[in-house]
Amino acid sequence: MEKLVVIGSGVVGQATGKGFIAMGHEVVFCDINPETLAKLGSQGHKVCPPELLEQEQGIKAFFLPISTPTVDGKIQLGFLKGAVANLGMGALKKNNDYCIVVVRSTVPPNTTEGSLIPLLEKYSGKKAGKDFGVCMNPEFLREGRALEDFINPDRIVIGEYDKRSGDRLAELYSGFNAPIIRTNIKTAEMIKYASNAFLATKISFVNEIGNLCKKLGIDVYDVTNAMGLDKRIAPHFLQAGVGFGGSCFRKDVEALTHKSKSVNNEARVLSAVLDVNALQPMKIIDMLGQKLGDFNKKRVAILGLAFKDNTDDVRDSPSISIIRNLVDQGADIVCYDPKAENNMKKLFPQIAYAESAVDAIKNADACLVLTAWKEFGKLKDQDFDSMRQRIIIEGRRVLDRTKVRDFEGVCW
Ligand code: UGA
């Protein structure tokens, strides 16, 4: 059992810490947000505010899963650099034994070596490779399933400053049933971006094929079901719909495109992935316009606000641009989401929020399904009988054809 510290206890930090606890290690959670620490403390975890971290001794590894948002496509490293500087001048400086610093944030290639290691050395007065080790260990965790993904990874990537650093991290991961890939640091940084960019590409690709299928009267799901049986293609991430959302895909593809530009390389596919995704929610608006004509004073029920099921997160959710567009055109919106209504209220306090899907549908002129919540699959024909006009457009392929007739898919 080793003593580990997780600095930054958000979704990734908590999954990392709890996962290592499940593997038998001792973990101290650190965060600048006292509420996050209080919550973890109440769950029985060991917590520590950043200013007291230097009092902890015997630490073998510091994990840094700190968010790196983008503004206009450019990554913002402020939070991460701040935490790295604090770690350098505090706990790293005071820790007597050799330990490793593990970057777990998503950062563009060359960030760890170009910016973070120099900061650690400057503030600690110690030397990387001699006094402490450094690894870059990207995460591939899905929101809502992060702990499960941490414990059952497809692969573990260790970007190592030197062999000693990598050996230390590989030891911590020795109980996991997954291949461990050891690379240099910038390769590990790139593996994360390339993985997310590829998943985003798969989605935009399949949406493009779906848009074409729609025009040709073909069900894209019949196409992708057959495509996915080809082992080289695989069935995952071929669900066409209103496009991807969430805090990662757009941000990471933008950051990679930006990085690419900075070295005079044009990333044409990546730019197209973002373009297709930005336009995809408008497909449902176009379809609705064809059926409904003018939106003014029309009552539109929106089922699903979160960027995907099993989360209350609405960041970059396709529902945002769809609602904004409808509101701008004078529609009356009634939405329903089992978890995400409170988060959406912060963005759209002026629209109505229903207690259930059935309530939202009542008297609506049209209904749009935007998140694949399982409960929507239980809706029956009669649930839609209360609509003023029976216009149902599906953006996620979650309604059950055997229970509901008369709905149309956005690209099938
Ligand atoms: C994504 C990656 O899947 C994780 O591997 C990665 O670690 C994480 O980002 C991150 O970088 O932190 P996440 O954003 O939680 O995870 O969500 P996903 O399950 O990947 O879904 C993203 C979006 O794509 C959702 O809006 C979802 O509805 C959409 N999607 C997904 C589709 O439209 N079609 C699909 O076939 C799959």
C-alpha cells in the first residue's frame, strides 16, 4: 500500500483516487474548493486543503487531474500551472523521499516538459529525474462511468520522463488487468488528444452519412449496424443524432486544431469534425420548420437536456443551441430532463420545466427528443395523444418503435 495524493478532486480526480483506494492504496484528496473536500470527507475519505499539503509525508505520487478549459480554441493552463507552482513550493519541496508528479490533465504535446517541469523545478529547487520523477498519464474516463472506466481500462498509458518515473507509476498500476503502454511524455499527451479526436470524428462522420441517408430515404442505423460488424470499424460511437456535447470533445478537438496551426500544419479533418457538429443540431430545427412552419407561439416540448444520459451536465449540450434558436424564433418551450433541469435553468430561466416527460408533451405542437435517457424508451403511443399536433422528432434514437408510431429521426 502506497500513499498517494490527488490534487484536483473533480470527476477525474475522484475516480482516480477512489480507484486507487479500491486497489488497496491510501489516498489523500486535495482541492481548492472546500465544499468538494467536505463532501469527500463526509464519505470517509482523507482530505487536505492545498495550504496544508506540505505537512503530509511519505507520499509516493502526486496526481494532477486539473481542468484545462479552452477559450477561443486556446487551452487555458492557469489552474494547472497554479497547482503545479503550489506543489513545487510546498509539498514537493518538503517531501523528503523520491516521489513522482503525475500529470493527468489533458494538455497539448510539449506542455509537461515545456512548461510544467520547469515550474516544478523552479519552485521546489529540486531537479526532475534526480530528486523527483514525472509522468504524464492521460485519462480515458467517461462522465457518469468514470470509476468503472478507471477500474476496467482498455489500456493504461504512461508517458515517462525517465525509466525510474515510469517504473514507479507502473508499480501503482500493477494490479490492473490492462496493457500498460510506456512512451515518452509528449507521445502520451498526444495519445489522449488523438483518442478523443478520433471518437469525435467517428460521430461527425456518422452524422454526415446520416444526413445523406435521410435525403435518400435510408435508415442510417441499418447502415451502421452492418458497418460495425467489420472488426476494423467496430460498432461503438456510430450513433447518429443531434451531435456530440460535453466538456471534452469540442474542447480537445479545438485545442488540437490550435496546436496544429501553431506549427504551421492545417488539420483539415479536425476542422470539418467541428463544423459538422456545430451544424448538426440545426438539422432538427430545419425539419421542425418544414413540419410546423412558423415557430411563433408554438409550444415545443423538449425531452432531454443533458449532453448524454446519466448525467446532469449540460455543458456544450446540443439542446442549448436548439432551445436558443427556438426561443429566438418565438416558440414556447417546455422541457423535461430527469437530472439536468436545474443546470439548464441557469442558462434559460425564462422557459418552462416539466415534472415528467408526459407533462412536457401535453398540448405541445411538437416534441423533440434530445438525450437518450432510458425512461424515454418506455413512452407509449397514448403518452403523445395529448399533443395538439403529433409532430415528434427523434434526435437520439431512444423512442421504441414498437411502442410509439409516427415519429421521425433526425437523420434516419
Ligand atoms: C469523452 C470520452 O468518451 C472519454 O474517453 C474521455 O476520457 C472524456 O471524453 C474526457 O476527455 O474526459 P464524455 O465526454 O464523458 O467522455 O462522453 P461520451 O460518452 O464520450 O459522449 C460524448 C458525446 O458524444 C455525448 O453528447 C454523446 O451523446 C455523443 N455521442 C456518443 C454520439 O452522438 N454518438 C455516439 O455514437 C457516441
